[in-house]
Amino acid sequence: MPSQPVKRSIQWGIWGNETALLGAYVLTIGGVIGIVGGVTQNFLFWLPIGIYGLIFGILMSFLEYPRGKKSKGNTVSRWHQSCFSSMVSKLPVVSNYYYRAFIYFVVCLPTLIIVPTFLGSVCVMIGCGIYFGAAAHGESWSPVVPRLQPQRTGGNVSEPPAQPPPRLPQHTGARYAT
Amino acid sequence: MSRLSGLLANELPKYLVLLIWLGLNVFLFVYYYLFYDTRPEFFYTRILLGPALALARAPAACLNLNCMLVLLPICRNLLSRFRRACMCCPRRVRVVLDKNIKFHRLCAYMIVLMTLIHYYAHCFNVDFFTSVYRVPLNSRNTTTVSKLRWRLTQIGGNNYLNPIRSDVWSVGAVFLLTGGWTGVIITLSLFFMVTSSVELIRRSYFEVFWYTHHLFVVFYGFLVVHGISRQVRGQTPASLQNHNVTFCSQHPDLWPNPPCPLPVFQGSEPMTWKWVIAPMILYVIERIIRFVRFTQHVEILKVIKHPSRVVEIQMRKSGFFAEVGQYVFIMCPKLSNLEWHPFTLTSAPEENYCSVHIRIVGGWTSDLSKALGADGEGPEVLPSWKMPRIAVDGPFGTASEDVFTYPVAICVGSGIGVTPFASLLKSVWYKNLNPEKELALKKVYFFWICPEVHAFEWFGDMLTHLEQQLIETGQQNLIEYNIYLTRGWDAKQAKTIMVHEEDERDVITGLEQKTNYGRPNWDDIFMKVAQTHPSTHVGVFFCGVAALSHELHRMSNKHSGNGVVFHYNKENF
């Protein structure tokens, strides 16, 4: 298959988004595990941090779920991301990757103290690192606007027909000769 | 009934492999769960850890299996040799080998799932180990179990059960345990590999995927030493003899005096290396082969610029021989020392050079065309000493190799996906020059689906020559071409087409067979082929977009029956 753009045009924010989203999922499940362990075994700090991890894991997944618009080419949106996308585009600071990286980092710090949420928060923090790099590259989040009509290659090109054009009998006969 | 033979030919082998793989995973999970949950030597371990012990060890067994299997589908040389050796096997066996990347991904998903279960179960285990130090022992409410846990934890020296030797913070305990910090490194490598393997990242920023995926070296390196400290421990058989577990577990205050001498524990031997060592060696051999091929000299004979940003490179490498439709990996040290990109060969085996047609789409391909001197305006030619050095790895086999084994073949290529068929058609041409050797392949229905007019000038020439030769040898019915332009035409083109409607040759391609407009009606086409060739095995070969692949797969299943079987083969890298 043909290759894709080199480093100079890589949009790191897209990878940061994947990392932070997966980290948020792991954090959410870690929060659930923390709650289970805290309730059944009364492990130290599992219950409060578990609840905290669950809530912020869910919030972060909501924020990360809508994919940002790629600067070059067509962006493949996630399944049903439009409602999340409209919500996120109304929020004040999240389009700036610096703020996003900083907020996620601070939010994840308390979850480092118990083991179940440790992995999820480390993953989100790595996502923060990538977002920080993306912000340093001048990237930011912008919503994917759905295309209202299919793109045309030129002004005069018409829709491709569903049926082939009618041909004189000798040609149709020859094509499907047995 | 007609669908059944299609399903048997195209779906059964895949599902059989899937079933076997799933069965192995389930078996290992259940077996090792029961192993750790019921055996007497882990009785005391279970006192400390509860069901979390078995819940952590069972996915570990599945992880061993999948870490072993995940490397095998990427050993392309091994697969190609296996495919070659399997030429006498039924086609169904070889079709399964084409799904290698899908299987690799399946094993990877299972690794992720099992890693999560393993990690979350071990979260409990770590806290079970550390919480023993926090239970007050002298109050009236201290239970027998708490006293027992404390006694077990106190056992020191080499006979210990609890690897945590003092009151530490749980997260700190993770880094004290060898299994803990190696586990963190392994899981983070896995995490990075997974996030960059998402389809969007692979297609848009291939380099991110390629470089990050090499973290598998870190993954396997630390996986092999993950269990080296033997921190999962069970009672020794000798200790089980002289320490009555049922009685002594109820009376921890009697320890260490008889009848309850202190139990002695030993660690389980690390098992993972036994599972993964063979595939690791096989993969290392693959990379060594690639390195050896890297050092071999490749001579660039010609670079041809075709319209629509396609560059053809004709090369020669001593000792290199490829079958029809195979592909190679190309690397150019001048551009990048680490990137190898796959391309299908467009030359026939009968030619004394090998060629690839590269479409210039992204950074690496544009840089390559610049390095080859193909980005200039005029037809200037770079002298061979100025040509950049390139390395070729391969050839690797794919489905198209099998075309000659079918009596009838339907070959469909969309856009640049036509390249494997360029190799095939040229080979047919060469084989035809030698009329003594009769081909098993009697009829080829060739379909090329292009979005626009400009996409096929380089191919058009070849088709015209082939058509001419077939007419000369009286075999014009061997290949039937159907070219479809799907994106329509503009007003000027429509006029030209109308005017030349009656011409003997098609105005766009110059071929005798006319170009069609719009999309093919596959139901009609498959039905006609089934009627024309009753009781035959028809090979359907496709290279191109996924949507069309599903359509053709569906058609192959739908129209098989009454003796006709459509075998669906899809090209993939």
C-alpha cells in the first residue's frame, strides 16, 4: 500500500487523543475495581479514589471521544460522535491542547495512590505528554463538520449513472458472448 | 442450498481456525483457574489472596498462548514457504493463510483483554499482601484468619509466602515486586502499541505506527523476565506432608511448635519463556533475512514516469525470482533507515527484471520519486551512478499466485489495486508465446474499476499489446476485459464518447472492448459466469477497497451452488 505523510506533517493531537481516550477507559474500569475492592475488602483509599477515578474517567472519555478535525484530508469520525462533538465545542478551554494536557495531568494525580487506577492515570498522563507536544506544534482541537453534500471533482462533472448507456445491439451481444 | 457450497468454500476454514483458537483460550483459562483455585499447595496462598490468585493466573496462561501466536502471522517468509509447500493441499487451507494480519489483530485483542483481567486481579493481590501489615493483632476482634495471615507473612528467608516484607504503600509495593515493575513496563509498551495501531493512525501517519510497534522488543524482553523472582508461591510437597493444613489453619497460635511446624514455600518456575522462545527465534530469523536482503545489491535499470503521479521502477537483483502477483518491501536508506514499504510487483516471472508501479501519495513516495529524478518536468534521465541505493525484501506470496490453478478466474481490481493483475496478464502473454504448454486457466474475466479517466494510461498500453497478441494467436476469447469508469464524465467528454460510439476501438482506452460507465452489476455478472461455466471451480481475485471486497465476497457465497463454486480470494499486505 502507498505510504503516508512524514513526520513534518504528523498531527500529534490525533494520536494524543487515542492515547488519552484509551487511558480514560482504563481509568474508568480501574475506578469500578477500586469501588468493588473498597466495598468488599475495605482496602485503604480504594473506595474514595475509586469513585473519583470512575467519575473523572467518564468525564475524560466524554471529552476525548469526539475526534478533532484533521488538518489534511478527510477525518473519519467515531461512531455517533456528533452529539459529543457539539457539547465539547461549546466548552471554554478544551480546544487548547496546553490547557487540556495540564487539566488532565492535575486531575489524574490523586488516582496515582491506589493500584487499580494507577495504570489508567499513567496512560492518561502519557496522553498529556503527547498533547503537550502537539500544542507546542501549534495544533488545537476543532470540531469535525459533517459534509453537506458530496465533493465534486470539477464544475461540470455529473453524477455517475447507475446503468451503462444504451448501446447498439451488436456491442451488447459481443460483450457477453459465451 | 446454493449458498452452502459458497459458505463451505469461503467461510468454513476461517471459522474453524477461529473456533480452535477460542477453544484453546477457554481451555487454558478454565484449567489454570481450577489449578490455582483447588490444589492443596496453594491453600495458604489462597488464604492470603482469595480468588484473586486464580483470577490472575488464568489470564496469564492465555497471555502465554497469545503472545506465542501473535508473532507467527508476521513471519512472512515462513508463511510464503508454507504456502508454497501447501500447493498440493486443498485451496481452503491456503485461503486461511491470507488472513494472517486479521489473526494477528485477533490475538492482540485477546492479549489486551487478558492483560486487563490479569492487572486488575493483581491489584487485589498487591493490596492483600500489603494490608496484612495494617490489621491490628491484639484487639479482641482479631479473627483467626487475620492471625493466620500474619503468621504466614512472618515466614522469612527463602521459604517465604508473602513477598512484601514490611509495611509499605501499595503502589510502592508494585515497584518492589519484580513482577510489578516489569508488568508496568510491559503494559505501557502494549498500551503504546495499541493506541498507534488504530486504523486512522495507520492510514494517516504510518510512521507513528511503524516505529511505535517496534516496542514489541521491550514487551517481549520484559515479558520473559516477568516471573523471574518466582513471587507466586505454593507449599512444597515435603511441607505438605508434615504440616496438616486443615488442622493448623484453625490454630495459628500453635505455630511453629508441633504438630504445626512452619510451612515451607517455593516459587513457581517461570513458564512464559518456554511458550514464546520459538516464535521469537523465528521472528529474529525473519529480520536477519531482511537484513541480508538489505545488503544485497539492487540495480535500478529504468525509472519511468507515468501520468497520474505513477512512477515505475524497473530493477534487477541477482538470485531474485517472483511468482505472479507477489509483493516486495522496498527500503531506501537515503530517505529512512528503518522504513520498509510494501508494493506489488507488476512484472511477470518471465521477464528478466522486476518492476513496481508506485503511486505518489505521501511523504516517503514523493521523496523517493525526487531521489530517483522523477519529479522534474522533462524526461531527463539520471545516470545510474546518481540513482539512490534501494533494498528489496521478498518476494512474499499472496492469493494471486493461485490464479493459474483455476480453470476460470474473475479478477477485479479497483484503482491502483489492479497492479497484481498487471503481473498476471503479462504472464499470460508470455505463457501464450509458448503454445506447447497448455494452461489450466482457460478463461479470465478481468474487471478494472477506476474512478476517473486519467488513472490507467500505463496499463492501457499493456492491455492493447496483450489484446493484439491474443487476436494474432486466435485466442481473443481467453481474456475478457471490462473497464468501468465510476466517477462519470464531464460535458466535453460526453460529446467525444457519443461521437465515437460507432468506432471499432474504444475512444478512451484504444481497446476493442468498450469502456463501461457506472458501477458493474455483480449479480448479473456472477450469474452469467455461473451459467456459462457449470460445474467449475471459479477463482475470484480482488485487490482494492474494503466495501467492494465485502460485495464480492457476498456474491461469491450467493452464486455458488449446483456444481459451480466461487472461491473468494482477497489481496492484502
